[in-house]
Amino acid sequence: MDAFSSSFVSTMATKIHSFTITTPKAIRAPPLLSPYNSPILNVSSVGIDEKAQMPRAKTTTPTTTTTTTSSKRSSATPAATPLAERSPLAAEAKKRPQAVSVPSVIFNALDDIINNFIDPPLRPSVDPRSVLSNNFAPVLEELPPTECEVIQGSLPPCLDGAYIRNGPNPQFLPRGPYHLFDGDGMLHSIRISQGKATLCSRYVKTYKYTIESEAGCSLLPNVFSGFNGLTASAARGALSAARVFAGQYNPANGIGLANTSLAFFGNRLYALGESDLPYSVRLTSNGDIETLGRHDFDGQLFMSMTAHPKVDPETGEAFAFRYGPIPPFLTYFQFDAKGTKQADVPIFSMVRPSFLHDFAITKKYAIFADIQIGMNPMEMIVGGGSPVGSDPSKVPRLGVIPRYAKDESEMRWFDVPGFNIIHAINAWDEEDGNEIVMVAPNILSVEHTLERMDLIHALVEKVRIDLRTGIVTRHPISARNLDFAVINQAYVGKKNKFVYAAVGDPMPKISGVVKLDVSKGEREECTVACRMYGPRCYGGEPFFVAREPGNPEAEEDDGYVVSYVHDEKAGESKFLVMDAKSPNLDIVAAVKLPRRVPYGFHGIFVRESDLKNL
């Protein structure tokens, strides 16, 4: 699943801490290892215990690291070393003397008390020993640009560029409760040029990452695992306020993550997470990844933004939104082709806070889903659960607003009972102009979304909205458990035929990819191709790369489907390139990666011509 937004918390924190605090020089505390990040935490043989599979291939010396902060980690992780000695805490401790401050010692001790006694990780969904198992475990070090071996076939020339995937990779091993969506963002980029591939893995150097790296320990509470129950929320809130007043961090600089996705528009590449502003990143000529900094679009974007903006391939415009816990609960906006943000369009007809992770656009409209997941404070107070939860009494609905609306006067809402979407695949206007069609995975048993992702079943549906009558009709495209679906990006906002979706086995593990033909009738089988990765092999979100992107005569499925795939038995990761037109999604190239790539969220392919313009 995707990293759920922490914009509810970040919005409130921004308003509470609107003053500026001067942060002192790096505060370094000795490692405080709780039972949850001690050597007893044997997450898995390929997780925290990184096997001795580090690259023997040549490593290219990076030209620079980042303009935000410099990386202080080496790429090698010794094998057969106790966990306590190999954690980033211990690695930093060995490199330089620890400048211990009294507030730091006190705060870390209080943090341990909260994590061990007030709110220990009792539920599997927040127990790091469960969450960080197998290939969900983080890689503890960044990887500089490292040459890869093509072990099958050859890389097509149209793949010259970079496939970059985002995902959670906690900088420090959890000291208490931890949810899958709480990890720091790490970008895994495979740069391809003339048939050769180079892998690079770098953290997105957010403000949160930077201050915690300098401090040598976690400072900010985890959003999805740190605010379960009134007592735990109050304790962690008070500790966070104390850290702010002590000058350990300034929430005005952003407290969120950039661990969800990437987007390219206005000749800029962004790492995105819904709890903070976008972070501008770039790739150097040798394949290294640089974080350029937090980007507010000349002061026009002062709060968080969706991790799923939609880019019109014909106009170059980008469309986006933000949501939060105070009115307006939804705000729609857009960027022109140069990346200049346009005026906000607040949507006051959304009358209660709702979780809006994704949306869709057509040539005429933007479509939002008001689903059954939203703020649930009573569950936190009475049931000891998360402040974000499901409301079974709420009727989901779809909101349609003109794409270039200046206000919400033409916003229309349509009730769609039982329709809860986290991701949207695509939408388009029918030729008569009176109907909108949207394709999206409908999350069945939405109450399990945060707690039991293995029980989620996502049914891909085609939804028709009749703008004349207000009638909404739906029918399933496939009965399989499918999500993380993509299309040929040249068809965003217009009628498409093919969808490439990840197969949940169960979610969040992905055992294969299917190709769907959404043009087929309601009672026809829509699966036209399938590739399963094999026993104990799991991939991620697929991505479609067109073979001839500039050719208007090219067929929609003329291209390749790419994804990272990990073999849990062998402890090895590969980059697979599959022929999108073949009935079995035949593998045309496989690249052995110099070390494993943990499971993550969303990715993007950026062509070489665009990389040069960053």
C-alpha cells in the first residue's frame, strides 16, 4: 500500500508552531537501544542482517551529494556483525565523539518510557518485528552509483534515462511502535545508458531526515504508529513540544516525509509525500541522486500537496490538491506548463475531513473521491486506536469540478455507496460530453486499510457518471486483488484501453503483474496478459515505458513494463523489463542489482532528454 498522509498532523503542527525557533548546532546523544531495536530484534535474514552481497562491481565516485545535507554513510555493510553495532546510531557513534546534552538525554529517556511502558508496540500493524520483516526491512546505508550486470537479454534503447522508485526506509531502527508508512523516503534509481545500468539508493534529504541525522536519533514521532490512543498521543505530543522549545527542531521548516512517489513537471523532478511540501531532486551525469531542497513554488504553496498530481501529456500542466483536518477540507489547484502554481480553489462542499490520497482528471473535469476513511477522534479516545479510521455509516461519493474552475460553484457530488478508492487509474470524457468514465481499484473491507492490509481486496471497477441524470453505474473489470495500476502516460485524462496492475498476494506483497483491456464489455474477461514472478519472488508497482513516445501513430501498448523484483529465498533483487505487447509479458531484459531493493511505493521513468534539463 501507499504511504498514507500525515497532513492531518502536519497541518495542525504548522498552525501551532507558527513562530521561528533557532536550532542550535547538532545535538548528539549516545545510542539508546530499547528492546525494539536491540540485537534481539532479528527481523529477517535479508533485512536488518544485510547478507554479504554488497557489490563487487565497480563503484562510480559521486560528483556531489546534496545541497541540503551531505551523506555521512558508506555503502558497505559488514556481515555477521551484531545489530547494535551495525545500526546507523552505532555507525554515527563510532565516527565522532558524542556531544551529549542534558535535554537530549532526558528526552530520549522519556521517549523510551513512552515506547516501552505507556504505548509499547503490541499490535502486529505497529510492531517493527512484524512490519520490517523480509524485504520490508530497511537498507541501513545509502548506495552510491554502482554498475549493474545485465544477466538476461538486453536493455532496449528507449529505456535510456532512469527508473526511480520511492518508498519508506527508516533512517534509524524503530524504538517503539512503527507503521509501514512511517519510514523516511529513499529513492532507488536505475540509470540506463547505451545498454548499461547503474543503481543508486539515496535518502530524500528532508528537514526531518537532516535534523535527525545530525542528532543521531529520531526526534519526531511517527504519525501512523505514534498517535494511537489518547494517553500515547498526549505523551508524544508533550514530548514533541518540549523538543521544539528546547530548540531540537523547528516545525516551521517541515516535519513530514517524502516517501510516497515522484512527479516530473515544469522541468523539475519532485519526491513527494502528503505530509510536507515537495522536495526537488535531480540525477547527476553519473547517476547519483541529489536533493535540491524543499520547494514552495515561490511561496505559493505553503502547505502539503498530494503525492499523486496529474500531468497532462499534451499541455504540460499539472493538477493537484491538498486536504486536511480544518476547513476547507479539500483545496484544488494547478500548475502551468512552466511549473508556476495557480490560485487555490477551496472546496467547502466537502463538509468533513476525509482521506483523499488520489484523484483523476479528464480534459474537462477533475474527479475526487470522498471515501469512508477520515478523522476518527472517538476511536482514538475510547478505543485506543488511530485518529485516522473508517466510518461505516458514511456514504462514499464522487465530486466532479471543471478542470479550470476558479471556484467551486460548479462542483457536483454523486453518491456511490460502497465505492472506496485509494488510487485512481484514469478517467476520460465520453464523446457525447455527457458522461465521465473512471477506472479505479475499489477497496473492499475498507476498515482493514491501516491495520490489516493482508485482508484488503481491491476490485478494479469502471465507473460511469451520467452528468445529465446524475446516475452512477459501475461494473468490475477483474475479480483479482489488484492495485498500484498504471497506464501509458500519454493517455492520462483521455480514453485508454490498457492497464497494467500489480497482483496482491496478499497486499502489500506483489506476486505479479497483469495487463487489462478496459475496453471490453461488462461480462467479458478483461485480463489479456499476465506475468507471475515465481515462488517467494515479489515485485512492486509496474511502470509502462513507451517504445516510441514521440510517435502519434504508435500503438498504446507498444512498449515495456518495468519493475523491481526481489527473490526472498536467494536474497537478491532484479530489475525486470517485460514486453507489454506479449501475451505473457515476456522478459526481454533482467538486471541483477548489486544489493537488494526493499519493497516500496510509487515510481517514475524519466527520459535522458528530461534528465539533462533538470
